[in-house]
Amino acid sequence: FPSHDKEAIRNEVNQTIHQLSVALIKSMEYKRKAAARKETNIKNRDEKVKLFEADYLNGVSNFERRMTSAAKGMFSHQKEKVLRKFPEKATLDIDDLLLDDVEETNLAVRIYSPIVRDVVQQQGVRATQLVGEGVTFDMATQAVQRYLKDRVYEFSDEITTETNVRLAETLRAGVKEGEGIPQLTKRVKELFDGMEKYRAERIARSEVVRASNFAATEAYEQSGVVEG
């Protein structure tokens, strides 16, 4: 090639190399920034999840204390109710000492319903905040209303039934041992004292966690953005 053609080709090659170098540097910078944004998003997401978990579990603990207190009060009330049924004479009918299933279940429903409603509402709101802005939790859905009605009645009935089973068992055991009224009343007191101390906490823990999990799942489904 003539010298001036060689110089033109050399300049064109150098310009192409320069352009490729600039493009490569821009591409690398774009990838670096994209990676940095992704890392920042992950950190923000993880931080958001940690804050949600802490707030969510704090809500669980607060509601457990509230429901435990309600359950203790329920068992204390039932204990006094049973003790008042004891006859002054030595003879007694165990069935007469048992709690009225319908009455006690309905009472439990009235006591526990406001607590469960608050659990579902507040934990549902917390879950929607994790999903994203602009998402609200609707307490009026059929799923929520069905849970509040059916689940509260279900576990209230279960609690009453188990209480009567335990009461009947301890009274029959005492009668079989030939115990009199003083010994049998002591059995009743010890039974309900134990339920106030241990069973109340188990009931609260189980139902608050169950209601919280329901609320979170319902919130995710209501959001329309959670896939799984």
C-alpha cells in the first residue's frame, strides 16, 4: 500500500481499538454498577425481612401474653364455678359437677374472639408491609371472616371438652380412692391451678401462632404479587 493508505488504515484500526476499549470500559462499569445495585437491593431486602421478623415475633409475644391472661382468668372462673357446685353432704354426682359445654364454649368465644381478631388484623398488616407499599390488608374477606368465626368456636369447644374430661377423670379417681369432699375439692383446685399455670400458656402459644400464620398467608394472597 502507499504510505498514506497505510497511515489511514493504522489510524482507523487505532480508532476502532479505542472505541472497543471505551465500550468495554463502559460495559464493565455498567456491570459493576448493576452488581452494586443488586447487592444494595439484597441488603435492603434482608434488612427489611429482619425488621419484619422482629416486629412480627414481638407481636406474637404480646398477643401470647394477652391470651394467656385471658385463659388463666377463664380457668380461675371455672374453678370457682365447679367448687360452688360441691354438695355440703358427702354424696355427690360427678356429672353434676362438670361444666356446661354450651355455656362455657360460648363464654370462651366471647373472650377469645376480640384477641384473635386483633392478632389477624395486626399481623396481616405487618405482612402486607413486607410485600410492598400500597398494599392493604382486608379484614372483610370471606376467608378472614370464616377463620374468625369457625376457628375461634372450634378451639373454644375443644378447650371446654378437654377441661371436662380432665375434671371427670380426677373426680372419678378420687371417688375410687374413697376420698371425701375436702379431698375432692383439693383435687379440683390442683387441677385448675395447673391449667392456669401451664395449659393457659400452651393454648395461647398455639392459637396466636396459628392466627399469625393465617394472617400472613392471607395477606400474601390478597397482595396479588406473592407467587409462593
